[in-house]
Amino acid sequence: MDQSVRTQILPLIRRRLLPLWLAATWPFALEACCMVSISFAMHARVVSGQLGSPLEIWQSMSSLNRLAISLAFIVSIFLPLDLGAVGVAMIVRSYQQGKDLDLKSFVSRYARIVWLVVPISIGLGIFIYLGSLFFLFPGIFLAIWRAFVMPALATAQDNLGRAVRHSFRLSLRRFGSLLGLALATIIAQIPALLALFVPNVVVAERGPYWWVGRLVGWVLFTGLMGLIFMTRSVVLALLYLDAVRSDACSHATLAMTSNARAEESKFDN
């Protein structure tokens, strides 16, 4: 990772911690609310004897229902990350421009691109999931290849399609940094997963307060995942913006060199 990017991370997080954390956390909070609601509904049906074991439930489902659950699983993995990454990248961009992004401006900009974020996130998520299903490397490569898509959508001034296509090329030029970031993110999620499951183990499933373990687990999970992916999204946004600047400088240098050679050719003639 470039030194210029490293030096920006901590000052940016210190000065914009709350909006960055909220932008990264709200999708996880929404997911947690959905999961807790499903837990209450499922628990009520299990207690009443309407449902058997998870394996029996899965075997009793039709192929269409299984496909729907698999799609919901993919969405629950990728969509919260991407929705948060877009919001964080918008804040990072405004910080670098020396502007204060108020809530109205943030929501307005977010609403203009969210219709693209959702289908792109789900589509790319399916490819990554399928790539990881049998062999690990294709999934990792696809995850890194699409790493700059959300920062590109969030920071592009116009022509979002061109910005997304350009992001694929830029990600390959930062492959090493993005791979290290991906591995660090995976390791950092271990405490969040423990925080999600440990309270469920401690609190008895059949007791009157079975829901306490679920609620505490999801609250801890949401807060920790928000911090983890806030940091990841900040680094991604800084890496992307740095790659865009470097690419623009390279093109400008190439153009100046070409013009200088053309002038020299005219002078020689």
C-alpha cells in the first residue's frame, strides 16, 4: 500500500468517525433486524411443533424455494458490504475535497445510485459465490477484481458505466494491496462471528429468555462488522482515488511526451 494512502487513513477516521461508522453500519443493522424477526417467527413455529429440524425443513422444500434461500444467502453476504462501501466512499471523497457532506446531500446522492448498486452487488456476488463454490482462487480473484466498483459508483461525477469499467482495470493494478486488504478483513471478522454465536450458546434455547442470546449476538455483530467494514471501505476508497489520480497523471505525462516528440519532429523537418 502506498505511503500516501497509509498516512490518510487514521486522520480521516478520527475526523469523520461517526458518519463513516453510521454509513457502514446501517445495512448490517437492517440485516440484523430481519434476522431477529425471522428467529422469533421460526422459534414460535418450532415451539408449537409446526417445524422439525433444519435438515428436515430443507429436504421438504421445493427446488425453487431452495434457490430462493440460496439467493437470499448471497444477498445477505454481499449487499450490506456494498451499500456501506458506497456511503463511506462518498464521505471520503467529500473529505478529500474539503467539503462537509450534510445528510440531505448524502441521501440525495445515495438515492441517485442505489438503483445501480443493488443489481450490480447481487450479480457480482453470484459470480463470486459460484467461483468460490468448487475452487477458492476464482472467487478470490473475482472479489479483488470487483473491489473498486462501489467506490467508482460513489465518486464518479458522470458516466457511471465508464467509471465501473475503468475500476476493473485499476483493481488489477492494485492487486497486491487489495489481496492483503481482503485477507486482513477475513481475519478481522473472526471476533465478530464469535460475538454473534457465543451468546446463543450461553443462553438456553428453550428457556423463557432464549431471545436474549440472539439479540445480544446480533447487536455485537452489527457494531463490530460496522467498524471492520468501515475501515475496509475507507482504505478501498483511498486506494481507488489514488489509483485514479495516478492513472490520470500517467495519461497526462504520456500526452506531454507525445506532444514534445511531435514538436521535435516538426523542428527537425
